Amino acid sequence: MENNTDSSRFKFYKSPACIIYLLAYVLFMCGDIHYLVRWAWYGETESALALFIPLAAFHQLFLILTIIWVKKKKVPFGAYIILVILVLVAGYALMTAHSMVAYVYKSRNGTYDKTIDDFKNNATMNVTSESIASGRWTNDITNTSEGLNLSPQLSFDPVDGASYYVIYMVDESANNWVHWYAEVTDTELEEGLNPGQYIGPYPPEGSGDHLYTVYVYALAGRPGVVYDGEYPEFDESWFGGDELWAGVLNKKDASRSPALYGNVLGYGYVSGTYSR
């Protein structure tokens, strides 16, 4: 009698419903573990673990229902409908968990838009320029009839671990209109030594004082977007302050998904006005 019961139960284990339920359980638990390991590697163990626990608990439903069908020795037709619903919900929950932790990761690593105030209030480097006198940029650096369109003289602090420095000049009074972009390795630049693309200030006559700020970013490695030839015009989208930070400067390894961030080791600025 016992042999027949064991044989019957063994056959039941081979029923399509039980096999599919067990397979779903194994796949989703593997997905949960991969999710946790992945985000732990990115340093988001705490936020990942907070979602991993309810995820793993929810995915136990596949195993619990398998045990119930085994004990009842009967799989109702509705079990397949329940299976489809559970798979859809479980899959959506896992994708949502990835998205939520990705948002936390990107927020913590400064990959979202940084404003002018962020860079100024949290500056870690001293940047100075002899092309500023009494808070005003000299005529020589301007792209006007009085100027020579020479890039400003710059001096800034070296940063441990930095192999590149990116110079970025904008007109804050004209919606951060870009005037200079350059990648350098030296921390001293003479006036007129322009290693990138530079177009000096040329504010409209009578428009009052414009505030021109030069930012310097210390990078561990080359920026995420590399241009070895002529730089494109400054109206290209990647020159915008938000995209420049998130998509170019702070990307440490763009081949990963999500990208590995933290390429910027420090930043500073120097500001001056100009009008005509």
C-alpha cells in the first residue's frame, strides 16, 4: 500500500503544474539573489536588502502552492491562472525593485542634475585667475573689438588621484551659455594657452554686467565622452551643465549597466564680471 502511495505521489511531482511552479520559484529566487548581489557590489546593500526581503517572501508563494497541490494530489484548472498572475506580479515587482535601487544609487553618486549652487557651495578646489582684476575679467580674454579672444590664465589645486582636469566656462547671466571647454593635465595655464575650444565673452552692448564663471573639475580618468579632434559647437546637448556632469564628467565606467560613477574627485571655480 505504501509503495503505491509513494509511486502515486512521485508521479504527481511530474505533473506540469508542479514542475512549472517549482521552476518559477527557482527562477525568481535566482533573480532575487542576482538583484541583491548586483546592488551590493554597487554599494547599495542596505536599500537593496530592504526590498529583497519582501521580494523573497512573496516568491515563496510559488513553493507554498506547489506543496499544497502535492498534498491535495490535485491541481485545479485555476492553478494555471494563478500562476500567470503570480509570474506577472513577481516579474513587475523585481523590475520595480531594480528601478528603485537604481534611482537611489544614481542620486547618491551625483549622476542627476547638479546646479550652479551645488558646485559653488561644495567646492573642494581653489581656482584663481590673473585675468581678473578687481572682480572683472580683463578685455584681452573677450571676443569683442576691445579684446584679443585669449583664454584666461588659470591656476588651481592639484587633486590626489586626478589624471585629467576639465575646464568649463559659462555666462551665468545668459542661461549658462558655454564659452570654454578643455581637457588638461597641468594645473597652471598661461593666458592664451587654449588646449580646447574657447570663445571669449561678448555680451550685448548695454546689457549690463554679465557673470562669467570658470569651473575646473578634477577627474580620475578621461571624461565619458572623448573628442580627439575639433570640438563641436557649444550648442551641442552634451555641453549643457546637466548632461555634461551626468553623461560625460562623472562616468567612471560607461560599459556597466548602470554605469559606474565617481570619476569626479573634486571641483572649484572662479568668477568675474564683464560688460560693455
